[in-house]
Amino acid sequence: VGAERAARLRARLRSLAEDVAAQPALARILNFFPAFRPAELCGALQGEEKRERRRLLLALIEAHGMPAREAVWKRLDDSVRTFGDGDSYFQRNLLHLLRRLPRPADLLWDDEIAAVSRLSEPGRPLPLVKEAIANLGQIKHERAESALESRLADYEAMALRSDSLYEARDVQALLDRVVYGLARHGSPSAIRAVVVHGLKRQSQLGDTLARLGELAGMDLSVDEPSVAKLVAAVQAEAPKRVFGLVLPKNPYALLKLIDLLSSTPSRAVREAFKDLAERFPDQPFAEAARQALTEFDTVRT
């Protein structure tokens, strides 16, 4: 009975900790008890083996909000310096907290980005790498973006090697995460990196065209070289006409590219879509091009 009651109490406490509206009041109560302050909770988290208790500790630390961030960062910095990969599960939990906790606007990013970038390097435990990449995607800073571009090159190279440190499907999953992170940054250089990757079309890299979809809905005209590459890809994927017959290539690729450019009403995109609509009026991709042209005109008016 005691164990059941304790389990119910833990569940209730976790529920309160995960309730955003209740967190400020809960944090004030927790601070009355030394064992429930951020630094002490982080210490308990490091040695906790039971998954449910770890989840409770994570929720309690997060309930403290911004004041917990300093304690979490100190623990991560100490862990990276002292334990290396020997504390990877703890490091992964701390990275998760850093991503969730509010951050002071005037806090410098340099040390945190350096640590997170280090934890995203090839050869680290896979769950830790995934969490570090997610953090880099959330940090809106040119150094985080640069780290993601480096990881994109690293994991592309790994995917193309036969002696990869991870399983092929895991490397492709890492590429998914890196591209997603770069797309979230949305800068010209990040867009360019995603486009170059997406057009590589090497089977070992996985479905690179699908990863281009992370840019869908964005006006890519902020980076004209990327738009030019994508328009050239549209033209290359267009079917050929031989004696009046349409010889299709890869309708999946063409439709993906049209969808990707459907939020970029540049002159080059308009001309490419108009050409497809006029030359292949009965093809599904031509209908997609016409629809995009109509939406361009609707937005403009």
C-alpha cells in the first residue's frame, strides 16, 4: 500500500510540474526544501537509474524555469570536462533541459554552443548525438548554424563510407535531424546547405528529396543561387517529348520540386512553372504548376 501511495504522489507531483500554469507556485514551494532545488535535483538525476523517477526529476527541474538553467549548464559543462562519453545518458537529459528551459536574453552563447557542438560529433553515443543536434537546431546563432553545416558534411561522408560508426539507417536519421535543424535556421547559407544536400540524390544518403521538404512553405528567394539550382533541377526532371509522346522521368521528384518552390514567386520560378503548364497540360505536375501560379497571382493582388 505504501508503494502504491508513493507512486500516486509521484504521479501527482509530476502532473503539477508539467502544468505550465502551476509551475511558478510549485517552484516557490520546491525552493523551501533543499533537496528539491535545481542543483540538488540535477545531482539526483545523474545517478538515477529508474526511468519513471528520471522523468519526474526532469519535470521538477523544468518547473523551476529560468533559475534552473545555470545549474543545468554547470552540470553539463562539468560532465563534459570530467566524464566525456562515460556520462552520456546524463548529458542527454541535461541537453533536453537546456532546450526546454527559458534562457536569459543577455546570456552569451559561446560556451554552450561549443559544448553542444562537441557532443554532436561522430563517434559519440547515438542518443546523445541526436539530442545535441536538436539543440543546435534550436539555437539561433551563426556558430550553431556553422556546427550543423559541419555535421551535415560529417554524416554525409559517414553515409558514403562502408566502415560507418553507426548503422546506415541511423546515419540517415541523423541527416534527417541535421537538415531539419538547418531549415529551422532559415538563413541564406542554411538554405543553400539544405538545397545542395537535397539535390545530391545518392542512395546511401537516403531520401534527400524528402529532406528538401523541410524548406516547404518558405520563400527561398532570400538565396538566389539556391533558387537557380532548384529551377535547373525542375527543368532537368521535366519529361521529354519524342514524336509527340511524353517520356516521363521521375514524377515524384518533379512534384516534390514544384511543391518546394510553390512559396517562391520569383521570375525564374514563374517562367519554369509556366513552361511546364504549357508544354504538358494534361500531366499532374502541370496542374500543380498552374495551381502555384494562381496562388502567386492571388498573393500579389
